[in-house]
Amino acid sequence: MKPSVSSSVIASIIFSSALLTACGGGGSSDNNTSKPATPTPPEITLPDKPVVPPAVKPTEPERPTVKPVEPLVKTDIEKKAEGLRVGLAVDNFLSLQRQACGIGGYTYDDKLAEISYKHSNYLSYLFSSVNLGGVNSHQEDTYQNYEHLSGPKNPFFTGVTFKDRMSASNYSQLNYSSSENIVQRTENSLGGIRPTPEDVGISMAKGLLSAPYHLRTLVDPNFVKSGSNVSIYTPSGNDPKTNFGYILTSTGASKDNTDTVKLSGITTYPCAATTDTNTALYNESPNPTKGTGRNLRTDPIGQPIHVKMWSAKTIKISNIKFTDVARKIDMPVEVIDYNNDPYKNTNYQLPDNEAFIMPITDSLNSCEVGTRKNCGLYGNSKYSVSFDVMVDNKELQKKSFTFSTGNVNY
């Protein structure tokens, strides 16, 4: 049993990821219609002669009492259908992003979608009843004082760990690699304007693609199957008319009994065909800026670049130029590779043929509302990226492309 955890407000957006390796390896964690009856016509009786009512003095009519419109309450079946529908929109979006960069699209897997549905609803069932801090979103632990909401007593419980949940679905009997990516988000719509669930789901997916350690699993060509779900709920203690919580769980897997897919050349995301990315990263677990002293919530970085060369044993990136095309601003960058990997000797360690390029945006005035200045890259802008890659310490290759951001994300 976990120790008691203190109450706290859920952060606006939280990312976390988990990965399982092939052959059931160890897991790690920080993704009857019925025809309606025809109504019977009313019976009408008419008098023999018209009746003239006596004249009366008109009176002031009473003002009707106007009651606020109560939100429609969806059934469990409707909620599940909505969550899976939004999850499918997320899968389609991610699949198109992969295809545009030559990685290959996803095949929708309803068993993976069911795994995602149960886990995202496990979390939303918990968070709709109580605000908890210190919850590992990849675990279905039992929490002291909340045993009736967590662990096996939660109606959506399927296993404490990601590996347990995959085993319960019989996926552990296959030769596979699998991943779980999770985003939590809360919104307040006091102005009465609320985005569609599909828009929220795709916005969360863009967030995953701006978070390096989530990005690298989402653009891995070996993960060819995907099933996602978005659970929509009212966070504990909030008004269901104006406050909304969303939990996206995206589960991916490789094909069973297949060799590792190795793409040719240098692959990147974003790539030349990528448009409408996020401008900034405000948090991720694991934290890509670990050990630097940077607080991403107050000092975000721009949309990172994932670089990999599948045919190489090692790559070393140099001579990087990351330029705002319209403003002619050269961005300073930081690189994470096998030399300075903050997660060396952990499950998140980068292989020697993979790296991240992270634009540092501290000097930009990219926010379009509010008083803060740094909101990552500028919105709706083109950025050219070029760099050299030393392959296996003997061959120098060059890579360049231009991508564009979407609206500024806060």
C-alpha cells in the first residue's frame, strides 16, 4: 500500500511515458437498437356550439422562472463511445504525422484501444473524486485513505503496472515491444467557449510530439499498432458546467514475430513536411532538462527535433543552425546524445545512434497574450534546421529541412 498523499490541484498539462521491451521483458514507468414508438394522437372533443367567454380585465402575467440549462449526463456506453472516437482521431493524427516524415502509419488495434480506455478511465474515476498529488499515472496503486477509489476497488482496475495490464489483455503472450503515453489536461471554460473533444485530443497529441521522450516512441517505426482513448471528466471539487478534465492514454505495440524495422538515411521529426507543431514544451516526465536547473514551467524550450540514423552504430551532431526564417533569428540549441544523456544507465537511455536538438528560447518575446515573454518558438512561423552528422566516426553527412509551428501554446 502506498503512503498517504497530500491533496493538490492537477497541473494543466502533464506528460508521462512507459515502455515494455520485447518478449515480455521488464516494464518501466516514468500512454440493441430499438425503433422508437409512434406517439398516439391526442383525443379532441368539440362543443356543439361555440362558447363566448365573459369579458375580464386583463391582469399582469407572472414572470416565468428561468432555470439554467443542466448539462446532459451521458450514459457509460455513450462516454466509452466518445472516448474511443476521440482516441481514434488521435491515432489518425499521429499516423499522418509519421507518414509525412516517411516513418509509416499506424494500424488501429481495438485491443490496445480497450487497454487505453480502461486505464484512462481508472485515472479519471480517481481524479473526479479526489485531488491527489504524487500519483504515478502509469500505476494503478492503492492509496491510503482512498482504498475505495484506487487499486482493485476502482471499477476500471486491470493491473498495477503497465506490464500487468498488457498481460491481462493477453498481449504478453506475443513477441512484442509496447509503449504507453499519457497526457492529463484540465480546462476552464468560464467564457462559455469549449473546444470539441477531438480538438482537445489532437492538441494533447501535439503536446506528446513536443516532448522528446514521448516523441521518440511515437515516431519509432517498430510501433506499428496503436489504440488510444480520451477520458473526459469533471475534476474533483469543480463545476461540471465550466471545468473539464481530459486524460489521453495512447498504447502502441510492434507486430508480433517480426524483425526490427530499420529506416534508411537520417530520420527526423519534425521534418520538411511537418506543419502546425507546438511552439513550446512546459513539462515532461522524464524531464529532458534534468541537471540543468531549468524549470520548464517558467522557462520552456521550443519544439525539439528528434534525430536518428537506424543504420549507424553511432552518430555525432555538429554545426547546428536553427533559424527563424521570417525574423532571421538564429536560435541557440542544446543537444542530448549518448555523451551527455541525463538518463544514462536507465530505461530512458538514448542509444548511440539517436539524439535530440532542443532550441533555447529564453530571449524570445513569443507570447501573444499575458505578461510572460517566453512561450517557446514564435507561432505560425517557419524554422529552417541544418546540421552535420558524423556517422560511425568516419563518414560526414548533412541534413537540412524547414518546418512550421502552429498557434502559440500556453
